[in-house]
Amino acid sequence: MKIGELNEHFALELEQLYDRDEAKALFAIAAEHVFNLPILKLRMMDDLDTDFIHLQKLLSILNDLMIGKPIQHILEQAYFYGSVFKVNQHVLIPRPETEELVDWIISDCKLKLKINLM
């Protein structure tokens, strides 16, 4: 199966759980992880056939997504504030809102420190 076809397969299989854009984003995250290539490079390779091992890994990820397992738990990693954290089913997945909160606190502390130094 070609990478582009697999992307479309993800979108069709996940349409009950996710909108099309989110399903395609999940494929991008999964493919980037499995192929260990940046998504921009993978998008240029839509016509490339996937080998059996990569195909099986991606289909396994798809099966986990179809039962509602979060992509971060499937890949056992989550990004937070520019770092990658190892996660599993026993760990809460960092939320983007928490990242915004951390950024706000750091900015606020920098501002207060700057005012105090004046």
C-alpha cells in the first residue's frame, strides 16, 4: 500500500471518531514516528510503497486509535514545552492549555524579575 493510500485509509477508518483533518493529523504523527522522517518529506513520498514492517506498525497504530487509545499512549511519547516525555497509560498526557499556562507563568516571572531589578 502506498503512503498516500494509507493516509486515506486512516481517514476513512477513523471517520467515526475524528473529523477528517484530525484523522489525517493522526496519520502524520504516526507515519513520522514509524518512518522516522519529517512529515514534509513523507508528503513528498505519497506514491512510495510501504514495506511490510512499516505497514504492520501503522495498521497496529490504527487499530489502537480505533478503540480510542490516545496517540501519545500508543507511541509512548508526548511533546510538552519543546521536550519529549515518555508516557504510558498510567501517565496523564500533557495538555496544550498547560503548556500555555507554563509559558504565561515564565513570562510573568521574567517581567516581575525585570521590574524588581530596576
